[in-house]
Amino acid sequence: MVNEAEHEGRALRVEGLVNARDLGGLPRQNGALTPRGVFFRSENVDWVTPAGWGQVHEAGIRTIVDLRQAGERARDTQPRPEWLTTLRVDLDGLDDAVFWKDFWSNGLSGTALYFLPHLEAMPERSVAGLSALASAPEGGILFHCMGGRDRTGLIAMLLLAAIDTEPDAIVDDYLETVRLADLRAATSNRNNAEPEIEALCQTYGTTTEGAFRSALLGLDLVALLESPWLNEANRAAVTSWRSNV
């Protein structure tokens, strides 16, 4: 497992964000560590302050990949710096009403219980996210949704699995967002939803952690990477973390 000091070392200190971190520094199955400075994850970057954007630049990040729906993006109010590239991928795909009727109104969209069904029903959505990350301009890339929990967690899981990160480390990275729940809630003026999410998972015979572990265990990454929506160049970039592995 990743200890507290390692989490501290991966944290991305940006004014306005509390759930931002480098995906680098995690143990891989070959004994190496995931490369630092390549991929970062966070919550909604519309909360970044002007000073915070300076910190983003200092971290080497030059591209944002926004995984939110168009309606969520439309509520943004803050300007972005000119040096920043923003790529937009609607990971959810709410227009697939047949899929979402089983996962939206019942709260399962806020758990990892929807990960594998979503990958099976709409693999092109996750592939579009991976393709954006793979083909972004030079520099570090930060991807995010609203809370930086589940849409961001799904893409982080795929990226980390693509370079054989230790499964426990992938799980622990997801749980770091869960552990930050009180801080996330305070900064967004909301109640901590984690107890309710945990209770919901338990009604399905699992836990927050168990749901994510099951998604990771059941992930058919080979099939996803062989998807016709992922071209050869982007496939190579994903599995090499943009030539850093």
C-alpha cells in the first residue's frame, strides 16, 4: 500500500484544489515507479484561483482534459490562462438513456459499480478520454470531472493499469479521494457524501473499496486497448505513458 508520506509527495499543491495529485510515484509490478509529471488528476479546475494557475504551470502541466458533461462545463465562470490547452471529453454519455436508467437516479453513478458496465456499453467514451490524454500537446496533463472521484477515478484506473501498476496502489489512489471527503465537502459547501455512498454499496453486497477492487479485477484492458476507436499511435502513448515508460 501507499503510505501517508508517499501521498503527501504526490499531492499537487494548487490554490483552489484539495483533491489534486500526480499519478507518478506509485509502485509498478516490475519494481519501478509510475513516472512523475506526466498525468495528474483533480476535481473541477474552475475552482483554481489565479495564483493556483501559476502553481499548475510550475508543475509542468500544459493541458487539461475535462471529463464533464457539456451542461456542467457551461456553469464554469473563471477564465483560463492563455498557455493552457483544454480538451473536452463527455465521459458519461447521458444520451444513452437505456444504459443510465440502471445507474443514474439510484445513485450508482457515484460508485465504482458502474465502471465495468459503462466500459462494456460505451467503450468509445473511455477510449476518447484516453485518446485525448495520449495525443495532448507536450507537457503534463491534468484530467478532472467535478469532484475528481469516479469519472476521474475510472480514467486513472485505466491509465495505471496500462503500465502494470500494483493493484493495491491503484486501489489506494482511488481511496485517497475517499479519505479526503471531509475536506472536499468543506471546500464545495456540501455534506460529506461518503457515508451514504458506503451504505449504498453495502445494499449491493459490497463496499466503496470492494466495488472499485471488483472493477479493477474485472477490467479487460486488452480488449479496451484493442478497440477500433483507439488508433495505434494513441495506444502506444497510453501503454508507454507518452514514451515515459
